[in-house]
Amino acid sequence: MNWISNVVPPKIRSILKRETPENLWVKCPESGELVFHKDLEANLFVVPGSGYHMRIPAKARLDALFDDGLYESLPLPEAPADPLKFRDVKRYTDRIKDYRLKTGSYDAIRLAAGAVQGLEMTVAVQDFDFLGGSLGMAAGEAIVSGMMRAVEHKTPFVIFTASGGARMQEGMFSLMQMPRTTVAVQRLKQAKLPYIVVLTNPTTGGVTASYAMLGDLHLAEPGAVIGFAGARVIEQTIRERLPEGFQRSEYLLKHGMVDMVVPRSEMRETLARVCRLLLKVPAEAA
């Protein structure tokens, strides 16, 4: 038996036993390097030694993207909460409530508007922490709303994708968001406004089969997994060993599916530059 638990009074015991936060140190999945969480956060969640791009919270991404971290958070349109009255081990409505409490987001998309190096942009960020960034009715409505806002204010529309695909709890209603968002992309193109997709880790499933691959320009973060079906599923289907690095952003760049692989530290500058080029706005006038 532990003598501290049995002999030492509770108040003194709390002094002797110091609690260590679980996320004080973060281990790099690639190199095994241990990084102090505050240092990782200050480096945009990129491991300093290996350059491995870890998942960055949606709010932290927006804070780092816009000038001086200033932007307007755009309201998301409401959508039916549980169109199929779905239940697995728990009710879908309860699951949604849990994720809203956990992430502080209404759904898997956050919308914001502001200036990036002086150029006004409308930005959507897909939050993988919210049900794996899955595409449901609320997320589809948010993306369409963001694109229509970009058309109305004549700004480029930038989306950071991160998703496991369509949300199974919403069935066909989720799948319908694929053509709906595709139609909204066409509205952007008709208005001759830049539509830039930044593919982050992971971008898969129905998201890849719709708006994630319809951009005027496709940027990707280093090492991001991008594809429709998973590599293991593909190997089991074709009964062949896949090439090294298959579905990673560098592999896709080499084979023409991605236009640029951009480190997170250079994303602001790159987005501003390519949007100015597509809008034919001189840097001096921005």
C-alpha cells in the first residue's frame, strides 16, 4: 500500500503529489522528438526539429492567418439537427451536443472574413476535432453561405479542408452536400473570384470528391494525406503494394494533383500572393 495515501493527511498529500498536465510535452509522430507544448503552439504546431505538421486547432489557424489576428467570425446558418433520428451507441443529437461543448464550434466548419497581408478574404476552416470534420447538412450550409458571402463582397474564397468524408449519421442528406457545394463553387467561378483550396491532413472521402478538388489552385501542407478511399482499402481491392508516400501531398504534387506544397509558416504570404495574381491586383495597391 502507498504510505502517502494511508499516513499523510490529505492537505499535505496534495502538496507532495504534484499533478503534471498530460499535454505538457508532445511527441512527434515522425521523429519521436519531445516538444514543449508552448513551443509547439508558438511554431504553429509544426515540430521544430523534423518539420512535421501536426493538426492545428481551427481557431489557432485563423488567428495565425489574418493580419494581427483580427477577423470577423461569420455566423453559420442553422440546419436540421437530426434529420434521420439516428442512434448508434448514443443519440446523434447527444453526440452533436458533446462535440459543440468540446470544440466551442456549432459544427465542423468555421467561417471568417478579414485581411491577409492587406487583401480582404473570406475563409472557411474545416475542424477535424468536430466529428472528424465530417460533411453534414450544417457544414454544407456553412460552406455554401461562405461562398455566397464571398460573391456578395467580391472577395477570394479560401477553404482549409480536413475531413474523413460524408457524415454517416445523416445518410443521403450528407451526400447531397457534395452537389450543393459544387453548384456554389460554380457561382464563385461565374463571378470570376479566386477559389483556393488548402488541403490539410487528412482530406478524404466525399470532401475530396467534391469541393476540395474544384479549386482554381490547390495548395497542400507538407505530409498531408489526401485521397478518396484509404490506402489499405485500395491495396486490398487491387491486391498490389502501393508506392512509398502514396496519397501524401508530395506524391500528389509530383503526379499533378496538387499545385503547391506550402509549409504552414509560408501560407499567409502564399495565399495573398496567388490571390493578387488571380485578381490582377498589384502588390503596391493592396
